[in-house]
Amino acid sequence: QVQLVESGGGSVQAGGSLRLSCTASGGTFSWRDMGWFRQAHGKEREFVAGIASYGSTYYPDSAKGRFTISRDNRKRTVYLQMNSLKPEDTAVYYCHEVFVGAWRPTNDAWGQGTQVTVSA
């Protein structure tokens, strides 16, 4: 029922920064537990950041210290600030509702994502 549209991706050099946005339309979004995922070509989709409806955040080791997830419920938007980007961060990034704690997507309905390309 909720449609999510990712934006903000682009091409940057290693060490650069990007801020991704995920804007929701339809349904109810303000109290959803949300997460960011990424999928590189030929690899499995992986979780990179999560934020619970009450504000608690979680990051796997691959993102700790470099990525920051936040949300603005008034704007129905979730953000992912990515700093100190590395070539291995190159992937298509997606946002999705998640089960807090497990940080797994609630279903298999994914959007188009936004491409992030990091060059050395």
C-alpha cells in the first residue's frame, strides 16, 4: 500500500559523501520501522542501516562509523547519509520497511532503488 521512491544516488570518488532519500506515498508511514539495503551486481542484497519507529538505529559492521540513517516523519522521508565512501559501497540502494531487531524486509516488494557508484 505504501510506495517508496529512492533518490540521491550518483557517482563519487572514494572518500566522498552522498545523502540518499526515500520518500513514501500512500498508506501509513510515520510509525514504520525502516531500513536501507544495497545490492551489488552479482551479489546478494544486504542490510546496511535501520531505524525503528521510535528512533533507535542499527548498523552492520560494513556501515558503522560511516553511514547514518535518519527520518523526517513530517516529510515522510528516510535518509541515509554516507561518508567516507569506498569502492565496495558501489551498489543499488533500496529502502524498505523492516522487522526491527531482525532488520529484515517485511515483504519482497522492492522499488527501483538508486545507484551509488564509488570510484577509487
